[in-house]
Amino acid sequence: MSIKAENIKYIYSEGTPFRTVALDNISIEVKEGDFLGIIGHTGSGKSTLIQLFNGLEKPTEGKIIVDEITVGEDKKLLSKVRQTVGLVFQYPEYQLFEETVAKDVAFGPMNLKLPQDEIDKRVRESLELVGFNFNKIKDASPFDLSGGQKRRVAIAGVLAMKPNYLVLDEPTAGLDPAGRNDLFEKIKTLHKKANVTVILVSHSMEDIAKLVNRVIVLYKGKIHMEGTPKE
Ligand code: ATP
Ligand code: MG
């Protein structure tokens, strides 16, 4: 099982003066169990790339294959891809819209039409996995939380879908060093305990070097380097 990107090209606003080649000839494979970092300057294409991974966007050229499903080939399988590749956005507040934390985390499993007791179980488990006390947090309004807490609720919402891959776009943006370390500890535990393959996007190598075991460096939409953090 893996996510494969084969000769991906992604162009924004094709046919207009604002045409931007965001990704150019990208081929990578993310294998189950990986802890992959994707780094690069602002505008290098990181967010665009991971949005292709879960079918949110379609590549202009090339193929994305998620656990054997070629994304976009069969529209009926798109929701399966979304569930398999859990994406936490760069701005997670876009993922929070219900009046309580518990409802927000339940949103995904409800869409999967799971039985209510399974939904309740997943909501509790996911919130605990990201380090919340379930009873304390469940009725809180997501809008009253701090940036780091909002991000953890968004991660819990994705985990409640039991994804094979957890993709986090700049998860430490807006956090202080203590908040960042705390979140990274939680992600490390998730990788081990929830047995989930993690893809972490960051603008800086320093930020993620201690966490990931493989890094891809994007530069202007191309793969500039690939290797271990040490390399
Ligand atoms: P950052 O570190 O700032 O989040 P990034 O590496 O995630 O940057 P992307 O957001 O993937 O970069 O953007 C890649 C390129 O595509 C940039 O040149 C950007 O201007 C362009 N781009 C991104 N989103 C759009 C859009 N919705 N419409 C047009 N161009 C876009
Ligand atoms: Mg981005």
C-alpha cells in the first residue's frame, strides 16, 4: 500500500495571464509506515502537492495512485480516497464549523454512515489520541480554542475517519516552541500508536528534522532533493 505520484504537473489558471506551473514533473512514492517530511520555500508547491494526494484537486498531467486506486478515474471511489488520506489544512479553522468539538470530530464518521455507538467511540478515541481529556473538551466551542487546540481538534476529526495516511500542512504555524514540541510529541505517538503513515509539510528543515525519517525538498514546483534528514 502506498501513495504514488507519477509525473505530476499542476497548473493554476491555465489559459489566463495568471497561469502558474505549481508542480512540474513530480514523481514520488510514500510507503506505509513512512514518516515523510515535505519542505520548501513559500510557493514551492507543498500545499498543492498534498491536495492532490487526497483527491481535493486533480493533476493537470500525471497520475496519483492511492492504495491501488487511481484518483479521479472512478468518481465513486473519491470518498474512499478522501477517507484513506486524511488531510489537515494549513488553516485548520476551515475544517471546524460545528458548535461543539465533539460534533466537529463526529462529522466525518457520520458521513461514512457508521452506527452511532461506533461514531461515539471514534470521537472519544480520536480526541484522546491528540491529548485531550474527552469529558472536558467535548462540549467546548471550537471557535473558543487556541490555535494549537484547534489544530488538534482538526487532527482528531481526520483520525476519526481511520485514515491510512495523515497529512499535516504546516501544523506548527502560529505555535510557540512549547506548543510546537507538544504537538510533535503527539504526532510521534500517533505514528506509533495509531499506526498511521505521516506526511508532514513544513517550510523549514530545522522544524521537522528530528521527527521524520525521509525528506523531500521542493523548489519552484520541482523535487530539488530527497533523502534522510541527515543527508
Ligand atoms: P506556502 O509555504 O506559502 O504555504 P506552498 O509551498 O504550500 O507555499 P502552494 O500553495 O502549493 O505553495 O503554491 C504553489 C504555487 O501555486 C505558488 O506559485 C502559488 O502562487 C500558486 N497558487 C497556489 N494556490 C493558487 C490558486 N488558488 N490560484 C492560483 N495560483 C495558486
Ligand atoms: Mg502551503
